[in-house]
Amino acid sequence: LMMCLEEGGQMKCMIRGAIHRLQQHANINGCPLATNVTQFTDAMDRTWLYNLKVWMEKHDITIRHDEHEAQEVRVSIIEACTRKTDVRNIWRWTKRQQLQDISDLLYSNGDEREDIWSREPPELRSVVRAQTAPHIAKYRKQLGMECVVFARGRWVCNNQEENKYYGQIVGQMPRKRIQVREWTRSHRRWTKGDTRVWKTDKCVEVMAKGSATNRIIEFRDLRTIQEMDSTIDEIQENVEGQGVTPKDKNVGLWNLGGVMESYTWLQMRAQHVDQTICAVSDGSVRDGQTGGTFAWALIHKGADDMYEQIGVEAMGRERWGETKLATHEAHSYRMEALGLLSVLHYLRTEMQWQGSVEVHMDSKSVIDTYKKCRYTQRAKWHRQRDKDVWKALKNEKIHWGNRAKIHQCAITK
């Protein structure tokens, strides 16, 4: 192998072809001779280099190819996922969905693609997102410089004079043409049609929204990069004008955590009435004489009806001093109610959320009290405990109305 790479000639061309095929099989952008690829890939048939690579990795032998060192190599999805756990499942998922680069995980405007996660376990999505998040953030900064819109697997719309045609790219062709599997709508359902050839100058990328049964429901237009940039700049100007960061706001009722990208994602959707945000909250008491704690996190419901964390979460603590009465004890009912109050008050005041809210919690007593707290009779209100918390929750219920839904979730041990 080393002699063929150094001497050149026809044998070097043959070796380069074998290395390229191994690189495509491993779904990486770097040199496969310098990376352990046989640990997560399936065995290749009718090739001698793969068997040699198994022996090389067994004896910890690597070879640096000069051509890969000379050029700057983009990080692929497999190379970004450095953990050894689930790497084989990630590799098989990239092969099924025909993905390789970090850009394949995003639309051309930087939003995450939902169609590539259809019928995939939520654990796999969490593992991939956790390891590729730094590379995605770096790629979004250079969206205007490099963005492959017409890559295989993406959805496009062909704008004709009177009609619009939608399809999924299955291959690329010369002279700015692409091979597309067309989808047509019949009786409110989208069905797969024939393969056609479209010109790229008449096509734009679109977002395909699916259902829990992996059916295509509708196609949506993407917001352009310029619109995204103007919205982000406006949000950042508002934050800088107030002179505080999200973590500094109203620390008495919540102490926020997360990254700025998560808050930007949330604020960009805050003014849309058709958006629904989900949240989970909980409260606990360890020592009733000292106080209790509560926490909540915002989650997003994907196309496959599976939930995943957005990155906006908060926690709070009610600490009682030495001057309190000995008969005054903290209880989980109050902490659960404080968690619900915290998330509803945050979305109303800080985010100014115009859409709907779904809160999931395990306290049935708090859910029952919230349903009737707005129209509580005077005699029942006199017997209501924690009036300071429920007076604030009553105001939240008046504001949200039917837009806020509280659901009870099961307790798992």
C-alpha cells in the first residue's frame, strides 16, 4: 500500500480509487486510512482494502494521505459524533437518509430538518443533536458562503407560470438540472409519483411537514436567510437595549439557563398565534421547615409526536428564614403551583408568547385547582391554602384563557 502511494503511476490511481470507495462507505470527509472506520461500519464485499483496514486498526496502524492533509476538510456527521456509543446506529441512519455533511441536517435558512427524523427513535436524535450542536452553530455563521440547496434528499418546489409542483431530490444531473421524485395531492393526501427532471433556476427549497404516521401533510415555504438575519438582529438589539441577558431577568421567580440560540429560536416564534410551546414542571420538598424547590423546561413537539428539549429551562427555590412559625411547613402542593406560575409568567412577560401553551406536570391537585381557580366562591377561597400563589395563578389564567392547557403526566420510577 505504501509503495503504490509513493511510486505513482497506474497503481497509485487504483489505490486512490479504493481509498475513495472506503471513504464513501464510511460516510466521512477525512482520510479513512487515518480514522478507525471498521468499528462502526458494515463489512464491505469484494474489496481488499477493507480487510486490510481491519488488520491495521487491530494493530493500531494509521496512514496519513498527503492529498487529505493539503486541503481543508469539512467535518462530517460521523466525524462530529466522537462518542463510541451509538456510533453504528448513527452511521446506519446517515446511510438510510443519504446524509453526510453537517449542512445536510439543516434547511438552507438554518432551521433543522424534520423529515430526516421520521420513524427514528428519539434517543438517536438526542445523541446526534448533543454532539453536532457546536458544528451546527459554526455552520450557521457561514450560511451565506456555502449552502448546498439542491442536495439529494431535500424537498423543492418547481414554480411554473400557474401551478406549483413539489418533489424530493433523488439525484443531480449536469447543466443545472436535478432528478426529482414528484409528489401530487389527491383527496387531501400527498402521494409519491413519477421521477422527473427539473431545472434548478425554477426551483426553491421548501419544508415538508409530516404526521405521526410518516405521511406528508403539507409543504411550507422557508424564510430566507435575510429575513432570519433581520429578525435575529432585531432581537439582539432589544436585548442589548434593555442592558440585561435572559439569565438576569426576574431572578426572584426563576433562574434561567441555556444558550442564546435557544432564546432566539423561541423569540422568533413568539408572535405567531399558530405556534404551540410545551413545557414540563415539577416541585419538591426535602425539609418542610426550610422551604422547597421547583423547576421547569420548555420542550418542542416534533413531527413524529416525540418531545425534545429546546434548551430553555429554569429553576427556583423558596427559602424560609428563622423567623417563620414552627407550624408553617412547606409542601409539594405549593412547590408544584410555583413551578406552574413560573413558566406561565415567564412566557407571558418575557417572551410575550401569542400562541398556545401546554404544560405537563404530575400534580393532579394543582391541575384541579387551576381549572376552577378563576371562579372560586368566597367560602371556598377562604379555605384555599397558599392564597398568594393562587392569586397570581388566577391572573395568569385570565390572561391565557383557553390557550393554556395543563396535562397530567405519569410518574415513572
